[in-house]
Amino acid sequence: MRAALVAILSGLCIGKLQAQADNNTLPHLVTQDGHHALIVDGAPFLMLGAQCHNSSAWPATLPKVWPAIDFLHANTLEIPVYWEQFEPEPGRFDTSVVDTIIKQAREHNARLVLLWFATWKNGSSHYLPPWMKSQPDKYPRIIGKDGRRVDSPSPHAPATLAADIRAFSALMRHLKAKDTQHTVIMVQVQNEPGSWNTVRDFSPEAEKLFTSPVPAELLKVMGTNAPAGGGNWPEVFGTNADEYFHAWHVARYIGQVAAAGKSEYPLPMYVNASLRDPLTPGPASKYESGGATDNVLWIWKVAAPAIDVLAPDIYQNDSAHYLKVLELYSRPDNALFVPETGGTSGQARMCFAALGHGAIGWSPFGLDYTKYASQPLGAPRLTEESLGQVALNYRILGPIMREVARLNFEGKLQAVAEEKDELRQTLDFGNWQAVISYGVARNGSPKGNSEPVGRALIAKIGENEFLVTGAFCRVDFKAAAGGQRDFLRVEEGGYEKGAWRPLYIWNGDETDWGLDFSSAPQVLRVLLGTY
């Protein structure tokens, strides 16, 4: 009887998921009870990404990109679109490179996130077309406090804004016509915007705005913290006025570009941020001012409502900083997406930490076989060996990525990464606790791995039933109500069209001491009881 009921319910589940998968809707973001999901082809999708190097998005270099993507089993490539290539002359748009990228992505069964390198790229304007660079008075850079020009575009430049809107709108209009299969699932608008070496623009135009009233919509979200009657930026924000003013105008500029693009083709859009130190940030002069740093996310949300996600580029190498960034950017009003992170083996486990904070995607930078290396922040010159730990993540998660995305959206999933000198971690699932141990001998105590490379993912799929996977760890369970844990059934398998398909049953040596995961991609469905 129970088997028949399970078969009926499984059939209903398969039918529902298949109906979703057949619904070729536009990719979009959804939010429910503080959880987020990226919907692709009608169902939650987890981006297992890789970003190529800055200059790898040319037909001549793409043959060195795709082999790395294929080896990684990445399902999404993040790749630039260069304004200087896309609009070689005013109003003339060259879509040939974009079309080549889309065609090759389909051949490699990969989705795309396009990175619009335009007004801002890492705080500079180096990707403006030459015909714009040759007119610095019309398309100005920032003026620093000392009166000298700074190598960063001014957000108070109407001509630059109008040109960016025109070009980005043309790109989105072309994608709507060209990409009916939704190979492109998301677009990054600019790249790490803001300015280095000056907290803001001090041009005459900027100074006039700085002494003008703070916009009413920003005062509104401040609520009782806003001064009665408002005031200009220094009067309202005091010592934070320069940075908040710059963040508002950078965000306002990019929000207008995004809104114009969405009016043509409303794909999800995000802005990535060069971060300040999340634990000891210091003054704005120590980081890129004006970007979507954690202290001004609230300003960006008001100034750029067309931007769906504010995303951190995480290059901090220690766990405390990395985990704090995940915490700061995982919010009820902001889906966590890590579009750039270090590509080293030591950071690969942080993919699981990101999933534990509800991430819709995770993507290391510089994962291609071109000769460029971005150490110490990014990746070295890559080989299959150096890509191994990221590839292991994707071999584990790829076959279950739809289920992981759905369970995370439903709030049923938790995941962790090993911390140095923290030998055990415990996850609370109500009636059960999952205990993850690292560096455990068969029947001994945990000693930790020689390097912290362990990770685990556990989702509660029934009252006493769990989906479990990981690497370089042991997973066991404790009943909250007491009694000895009993593995009633442990199946290794996978999902086929949304339905679980067991391959074989674990027992004996495989379960006597807990569930051990090494470097083999294994997914278990575990039914628990007590005695």
C-alpha cells in the first residue's frame, strides 16, 4: 500500500515538474518568505558558474574558454560584452561577437550571464568606445577634491548616460530577437562601479547637487531617522554625506540604464560590488566608493529599483570575512548571488557555504585556459588539476541542481563548509540534528582535514527523511527526542525528471559509523528512525 502511494505521489510530482520545465517562460526572480529563486524554463535553477577572464570573450579566445567550462561541468558561463566592440561608431551596433557566444553556448549546453562592460569597469571607463574616449569634455571623468581629473567616469554626465542607455537598449533588443531559447538568463549592468582615489565627484555640477535637498524617496525610507524638513546632503548625513551622495548618483545612473534595457527585454539584472572589509571597513578612501558596498545597499535599493540583485565579488581568503559577506548580502530583499570569487582549491568549499545562505548561484573568476593569471586574488594559470575542487562541486551539485534550488527556495536546505580547527558542525532540523565531522578515521574522533576542504549539504525532504551529499566529511544524525539513531534506509542515487531514482542501498560498513563522503560525487536519500 505504501509503495503504491509513493508511486502515485511521485507521479504527481513528476508531472508538476515536467509541466514547469516545459513552460518556456522568461527567466525571472521570485521571493517567498524571505527565500529567493531564479526561475529558468519555469523551475528553480542553481547557477553553477564560471567567469572567464576580462579579454576572453573574443572569437579568437573562445576555444580556450569552452574546454574549461566543459571540464568543470559548469552550467553557466559569465562572459563580457564590450561596449567598445558592440558600438564601434555612434549608433552602429555590431552583434557578431554576442551572436557567436550565444551559438557556442548552445553547442556546449551552457547558459550565459552577459557582463555589460560599459561606463564602469572596476571603477574606470576603459571600455568606452574610442570615439567617446577622444571627447573627454563631453564624456567626462570625475574631478577629485584637488581639482584634478580621476580615472573614473562621472555619474553626472548626461551625454555618457544617454549613450550607455542607447547601447544597452540595443543589446537587450537584440537579445529579445536573437535568444528565444533563453540561453542568456541574466545580465550584469556595468562592472564594479564606483571610484577609487576619491570619495566622490567634486566637479561644479556635482557640487551644486551636493548642496541641493536630499531626494524625497531617500528621506522616506529613513523614516524617523530623517531630519524634519529634510536638508541637503551634509545636513542630513553629516560625515557620511560624500559617500552616500556618490552611491546615490552612481546607483541612479545605473538604474536608468537597467530600466531602459528592461523596457526592451526584462531579463533579471544585477550589479556586482567591489567590497569593503566586512569586519573592519575603515573610511571610504580605503575601498571603492559609490559601489554597492554593504553600508549603502539601502541607498542602492531605492535609487536603482530596476536592479534585481546587488551581488558581492568575494576575494577574501579567510572564512570569517567570506562568511560575513555572505551574511550581509543574503537579505529578505536581496537574493544572494556570488558572481565573482577566487578560483583556488581552498575557496571551492565556499560554494557550499553560499548555498547555506540561500545562494541562487556561485561563480569563480578567471576559469579558462588562456595564458592570463590573476593571482593572488583570482585564479592561476589553469590546469585540470587546479580546477579539480570546483569541478568536484559541480559534479556533485550538477545532477541535483534543480532540486537544490527548489529546496533552498522552500527553506528546507542547509549547507556548510569546513572551518580551520572546527572539527564538527551541527545543523538543526527540528526533530533531527545533522552532525558533520571532518577528518574522521573509520571509528575514531574527528581531527580535521589537513587543509579545510570539507563541505556538506543536507535538505529535509520528509519528517524523518533527508537528501545528503558532501565531500571530505562524515554526516550523522541525532534525534532531538532522544533514542539511538537508526538508518532505516540509505539509498545512493539521483533524480530523473524530478523523480528520485535509487542506484543501490548503503549498509554495513557504509553506515555503521555514519555516512562518509570523499572525493566521489555521491548523493544519498536517508530515512531515519530510533530504537
